[in-house]
Amino acid sequence: MAEDATQPLIQHYDDLVRVEAKGMLQPLVERVTREYLMVDRNRAAELMSMSRTFFEEYLFKTPQLKLIEHHVPGSKKVFYDPNELKQAVLSLMD
């Protein structure tokens, strides 16, 4: 019977720990995503199942994609965060 009375308290602490852990880890996940999981134009086109030519003609120069471009200093190479790319393409489809 005593075990049943402590279950809500244990669940409450478990929920608090999960929320705190998520809050601590979220910035790290975002940083890792930005630093290590960027895609270039070729990979972006491939992820969206379209040819690179189609991507460059119809999507590459749109304002939505221009806003999310990331450039390496001193290079013309363009990279995209996959999550930002998904949101930009979905906004174009609406």
C-alpha cells in the first residue's frame, strides 16, 4: 500500500528530471546539428528527391532558401540545416 502512495511522487520527480534534462540537452543538440549535420546543395536536392538542376532552377534562388543559407567564410559553398530546409520547402509548397 505504501508503494502505491509514492508512485505519484516518483512520477512527479521523474517528469521534473526529464524536463530539466531536455532543457539542458536541447542547446547541445542544436549546436551539434548546426556544426556537423549541414547539407550542401547536392545533398539537399537528393533529400528532396529532385534533380540538382530542378533544385537550382526553382528553389535555390527563392527568398525562403536564401534566408537559411549558411556559408563557409571565404567560400561560395552553401550549406543548409536540414530542419530549416524542410521548413523553407514546406512554406514554398503552401
